[in-house]
Amino acid sequence: MRRIRFVILISIMAMVAAACSAPDAGDDTTTTAAATATTSGSVDATTTTAGAAETTEAMAEGCDEPIRVGVLQPLTGGLAASGTDAKDGFELYWANHSTEIAGCTVEFRVEDTGGNPDTALQKVDELVQNYGAQIIVGELLANVTFALADRLKDNEDVIFMSPIGSADDMTQRNPFPNFIRAGGWTSSQTSHVLGQWAFDNGYTDVASMCTDYAFGWEMCGGFTQVFTEAGGTVAASEQLWNPLGSTDLGTYVTQLSGFDPDAVFVLQVGASVSDFFQNWSDFGLKEQIPILAGEVTADVSNIRNVPVDQVEGLISSGHWAEGRDAPETQEFVELFDAATGRLPSYYAAATWTAAQYIDETIQAMNGDLSDKAAALETMKGLELLTPFGPSVLDDYGNPIYDIYIRQVVVRDDGRVWNVVIDTYNDIDQFWPKSADEYLQQPVYSREFQGNAGG
């Protein structure tokens, strides 16, 4: 098994911090392997390459052109904090690993989508047609990821990687031929586990409040189906759906308290997270009704600016736990923290892992990515030790992970992070069902939540 190579050198921390900072509006930053940054005049793109002399030498040995990677993330708008973490994780990997691989130079450009599908499509066309990207890494939102996959599905010259966008059906009933989830996951994969854990830990009647789009339907459906098939109850009338981007959630919180459940499963993203916890606190519900959170709701990118008393003790499930006591996790956490002054979110770990998959694939292919189908098969066959833990892909191109039940704990430095309180090993996207059984049911939606008896 190839092991992740962490290089923690205090002498280069200033360079790493520069490489990982969010781009200024209107700037385009080019970083050489020698860590010399220059600024040019084009808009919201970051390109990293090796120095000119090194590039010429590398291309003469192995490649006629650099291997170009396009990265799409929301760096402005309500998801900017998460998108910036994703950008920083990808840049940090290359700041600590050689961009010269098997005689080829890796070069990448980061573009801001603003979380808008139309903007993302414009940017991906630019990256593929004009920049010449052979690999696209993106995006954060499930609906934007779907739009990108649909645009790229007939392009045999491009590999589309999704370390964050987690729409279930993209590696299930309707897979895309050039799509792979190296570093990623399916939306319901971690909430399946939380549903089982909740029932096993004595919860019997749960209400839910989830964001009203594909990601929310799938995370909520994953929890609901496994929990109710285990013997619990989630009444359809007690499942609330709030619009994406909502920042006035008081009426929903009032309804939840009126249901008087054992617990509430919550899936909120972006700015809605802090608004939810503020309302939950204002209504005095934190000590009355336990919250069981979907992975991103408890992610540090969303809770690092929430008052500690509102989130301390919060239970969630996830394939990422920055407080996990393992060398491959803590070395990455320390490196990211030293470079950015932040604890890394799942988004940062995901894009670092995507970069790791790219690096290892180029090595295994000896620098020749001309046959994208062969490169995809090579990537699917890798077994890596990543910041998440062990990572291997199933036959559909989706990772099989250890899934963690996590609790928000206050560190000695006053910051909060997620520590592991239970681990479910080797969980695939269909667990606890077989693939054949799982794929006979519809994809989760508002209409299908798998409410057994509900």
C-alpha cells in the first residue's frame, strides 16, 4: 500500500501560507516550485507550475505539455469558507510534494464558481477548451457537480474527479463514464451509519430538518431509512425541509420542538448552520432535545465561528474526523493549521486526497495519461493511506471508508473539533444492504425517504 508522504518543514511555512490564502478579487497567482509568487491581471484563477527551467527539462524527459488540472470551488458567497478550505487543501498538497512526476510537470488552475451551476459550466468550458485541463476537480454542491458531470460525460479526454460533490446516483444507478470519486463519498454513506448508531443507542422517535435540495434529501434519506428499518420511527409529517441558503430558521425550530421527538436529525450547510444553532440556543432546546447532525453540519468550516456553548457535545457521523488520533490525520491537521491558522475541514482533507490520487496515478502510469480510460482504472485500483484513513475504491469508483461517530469537543487552545467516539469499519455506499438490493430502490428524494412504517 502506498503511504501518504507528509513533509512538515517549518522553514517553508511562510511559502505554504501564501499558497493557501484565498485569492484577492481580480488576482491571478502563479507559484513556482521555488515558492516565488507573482501577480498578474486576470480574474479569480490560481495556477501553480514549476519554474521555467525545471518545466523545460521535465517536459523534454517525459511530456510534451504539462499535465493540467482545473479546480472548481465556490470562493465567494455563502459557501466561501468551505470552498476556500477546499482550495487550500489542494494547494497545500502540491506545496509539499513535487510537481515533477515521472518526467512530467503538474500544473493547476483554481476557478471560483460562486456555487452557481451556470458559472461552473462557463468556467469548466474555459478550463477544458482554452486552458487544456485533462483533469477537472470539483465542485462542492451536489447540483453543481451533476451539471459538470453532464457537461463532461462525452469528453473522452477529461477525467472528472469529485472529492466533495457527493450526489448518490453519480456512482450508483446512473454513473458517468469518465467520473470518479477519488477522495469523495456519497451523500447518504455516512448518514446510513448514524441511523444505525442512533437506534443502537436508544433513540426511537426522531424528527428531521434538512436543506431542500438533492444533498439534503440524500443525507436525510440515508439516516431515515436505516433508522426506521432498524425499528425506529421518523414520521413523514415530522420531516421539515428548508430552502438552500436559508438564514431565518426560527419557524422551523419552533415546529421541531412541538413534535417532542427523542432527537432531531439536522442537515444544514453554509450560513444556515450558524443560524440554526443560534435559534436552537435561543429557544432553549440544546439541553432538551439532542441533535444528531449530518457530516457537513458539524464540519469545522461551519462551526469554527459558532459560539462554543452552542455546539459543544454535538454528535454527528462522518468519514472525516480532524480529532482522530492517527498519524496520517494529525500530521495533516498540524500541517494545515500551521499554514492557514485553521483546523482543516473535510473539504480540505478531500481535495488533499484528490491531489494524492492524481499524484499516485501519474506515477503508476509513468506520466502517460493519454488513455483516460486506463488512467481511471489505475486510479480505481490504488490503495492509499489518506488523512481520512485507509481509502480504496469500489467497482463503481466510490471510496470504501471507515465511518466515524464524532463528538464536538473543545481543545486546550479553545477551538472546537470532532473527535471519534465510535468507528464502523469498511463502509461502502450501499451499507448495510448489498449493492443489488440497494440499487432496486429509488434514489433518495423528498418523495422517497425510506420511512419504514412511516
